[in-house]
Amino acid sequence: MKLQKKETVSMVLKLEKLLKDIDSIFRIIYEKYHLNKEEVLILLTLWEKGPMTLKEMDQYENIKTYKRTR
């Protein structure tokens, strides 16, 4: 049981480090291109899936209505 708890703690710490790494990537992208996380995810989705309507895009990344005109 103690081994399982240690593994769980270890996995949580690894996950936390991974999240920090991901956040640092988005921070670098924002500093260089002035795109927030949501905008980057939208661009990556369009790159992978191709052109689509906003309604179709909502299946992948929920776009708030006030941001649709940006």
C-alpha cells in the first residue's frame, strides 16, 4: 500500500511538472506572437482538421461569442 501511495505522489508531481512545461510553452508563444492559449488551440485545430465553421469549431474548442469577432 505504501508503494502505491509513493507512486501516486510521484505521478502527481510529474503531472505538475508537465503542466508547468505546457504553461511555459504557451507563455513563450504569447510573448512572441501575442496569441493566448485559446487562440493557439484554435489555430492548431484548424491546421489539423482543415477549414470549418464556428459551430464545428465549438466541438473542439468552445469559442466565447464575444471573442468571435476578434
